[in-house]
Amino acid sequence: MRISLLAIGARMPAWVQAGVEEYSRRLRHESELSIIEIPLSKRGSAGNIHRSRQKEGQALLAKVDPIDHVVALEVTGRTLSTPALAKRLQILREESRTLKILIGGPDGLDRSCLDRADECWSLSALTLPHPLVRVVLIEQIYRAFSLLRGHPYHRE
């Protein structure tokens, strides 16, 4: 299964890179995981936030193909348990669809990204910093695949 995380922001701290690398390495047998970083648009006055988010949205959507299954991470999205995430990934794997997960920047995702998304997921009702989201998301994907394999990493 091919999974791409399309994330706003570049030059992540070393702890983020280490976490992403660790779980990416563990996932190699389950999926082709890639992270595509989109540079954060320049922020100026408050009036530019909307325009910056639009530019970021356009850049994210430029990396999405019409046949991709797109998930937007949004605080108001659907929360999934680990078993529910595992089932969702299994279905997408059986459909042989490429999964593209959109991770917004500090101001969230543009409306165009939410409109294009096939699903919106939430990792938490809390607002998480976008660097941390990468690590949590990849760990949860690894956990879901380990559950599908019957590996003891996930415990109920």
C-alpha cells in the first residue's frame, strides 16, 4: 500500500525526524510511506493568513491525483480507534488505492483541501502542533498495521 503524508512545513526538529524515521523503517514491510513537505507560506499581517492558507492548499492539492484516496487531518474530523483505523487501512489496501493524508500548517488546512478530501480524520480533540502530528500519525499507522498482522505491539 502506498501512503503519502503531504505536510505543510519543512526543517523539522531532530526529534521529529528521528520519530518519523523510526516508524517509517518499521513500516517498510507494510507500505511504501513517503513524506512530502510543502514549505510554509510567508505570514505577514492577519489579512494574509487566508491567502497563505490558500497557497498552501493549492500546493498540497497539486500533489494529489484524481484517483487518490485523500484524508484531511482536521480537529473536527472523525476520531478513529486503533482497530477502526486498522480496518480502514485494510479496506484501502484491498482497493489498491494510494492514501494521501493532508497535514496543515499552523493555521490549518484550506477549505479546498477539506472539499477534496474523501474523509476527515482527527487525531485528538486537542489542537496538536503540526510537527508532533507527523510522529503521532506515523506511529498510529504502524500500530494499525501491527494489529492487522497480529503483532503484539498493540495491546487492548
